[in-house]
Amino acid sequence: MAYPLRLHILTLFIIAFLSWPLTVSAGIQEDLIWAIEKGNTFEVSKLLNKGANPDISDNEGNTPLMIAAKNKDLKLAQILIEAGAKLDIRNDYGETAIMLASYHGQTELVKQLYTQGAKINHDGWNPIIYAASGGHLQVIRLLLSGGADINSTTDNGTTALMMAVRENHLDVVALLLENGADLTAENEHGDSALDWAEKQNHQKIVKLLKSYGESK
């Protein structure tokens, strides 16, 4: 009877031993997300040096790099980029780190992500449409200088110009028009940027769009 008991104890010990690294690993990853959300760069660096995965995601699919972009934390983002964080991972909403940085007006972070290879042209919502939504002129100029497609569309045909109109960003509308935005583009419902401006009673934008259209 003693032998089976010892065998049972040994089996339990082996199982516990094998699962121990997984528990430790999970703990490190949880600590990394916590440190990212708190903006604790020292702790983030320490955990990454211990082997924490820089691409671990939260319950909405946001990676540490995305969280840094949302929190406008350039230093933290730089640490993650240097640690080899993947740049084009998408969260549950289809967003990438450079899209979030564009929406939040993080020009320097957008520049660093782009120079490291982050995509700015892809199907669906993209950085320039996000930047237009947020009303960020400098980010838009940067993206255009990098070859962003000013007339790219979302799955339902929405353009950067339409989003700038929707959010009432007059200066962004002017910039996009000056750089070749298509005033005649329509979404899946047949609405153009001018239609959106009129429906939302953005009179200054209506005037701009009409005068621009008449000059063409």
C-alpha cells in the first residue's frame, strides 16, 4: 500500500512542478498589463527584461502598445517598440496602435510607428480616417507625406473627409480638400461629405464644400 501512495504523491509533485512556470508566466503578464496601465516605465522595463510578452492583450484585445497610445505615453511606447512589440496587431474593434495614436493626435508616436514599419494603408478604418475623426492636422500631414491614401474608405464607404465633416473639423476639411480629397465620394447610403454637413447643420463646412465644388 505504501508504494501506490508514494507514486501518487510523486505524480502530484510532478504536475505541480510542470504547472509552476505557467503560473509564474501568467503572473508576469498580469503585472505587465498593470504596469502599462499605470504608466510605470521602470516596472515595464523590468518585466520585459524578465521575459514578459510585449504583445499580451487585455480583455478587449488591446496590447500594451495600444494602451500606451491611448494613454498618450510616448516613452512607454518607445520601450515596447524597442522590446520588439508587433506593430500591426488589431484589437477586438479592428484597431492598430498607429490608428489609436492617430486618433489621439500623437504625431511623434505615429512617426515612430510608421518608420518602424507600421501599416498606414489597409482595408477598412485606418490611420488617416482616425486622424481626421480626431481633428489632428499634424498627424494627417505626416500620414500624407508617408503616402497615406486620402480617399481610402471603410467597409461602408466612409472617407476621411466625411469623418472630418461629421466631427465638425473645419480646418481638417480644408486640409483634406487641398490635398485631393474626393468631394463626390458617397458611402453605402449614397451620402457625400456635403450631405453629411447639411444633415448636421455644419454651415461653415457646407459653405466651404460648396465653394470648393464650384471652383472645380
